[in-house]
Amino acid sequence: MPTEVPTPVQSLVDAINAGDTEAFVDSFIEVGFINDWGRVLSRADGIRSWAETDAIGKNARIEILTASVDGDTVTTEFDWASDRFTGQSTGIFVIDGERLASFTIPPH
């Protein structure tokens, strides 16, 4: 049974799994960002770039395995499969209203 997560996180998951770059970008606020092991990409152009080089453009699929919510922060463990990387990682999402302020994948 899939782990339930807040709607903004689920929107990002659904966009990746559907291969929908625009929905992925739209899951973030205007000044949102992705921090992938210290590589920070911000705003729509940066987020779209990451989607192309690391996620949707690499046929990524994501499944949230566990999630804990503390206020606006959702910490997850997720399973990732793509043409670039396959394995489990931690994902930290910060929610701002109905969208994401950030998605951080910290180094292991």
C-alpha cells in the first residue's frame, strides 16, 4: 500500500511518474528550488532543467516508502529508478500553501 503524503508532495510524485515536466514545474512556488546533493536549481528554469537532466528526461519513477510530517516539512524515504540513478534516497520537502517551496535530496 502506498504511503500517503500531503497533496503538494503527491503532485510532484504524480508528475514524475507521468513524465509531465510542466506539472512537475507547476508543483513548485515561483521561487521554489531543488537541492540535489548541494546542487541547487531554482525557479521554473532551474526546476525544468533538473527535470530534464535528472528525472523526467531520464525516465524516472519514484515511490514514497515512508513519510513523516513536521509542520510544513515532509521527510521521506523514496525508491527511485531512472536511466541516471537507481536506489533509495531521502527526500525533504517544504510545503508553501498548495505547492512546494523546495525539494532537497541530501548526500548520503
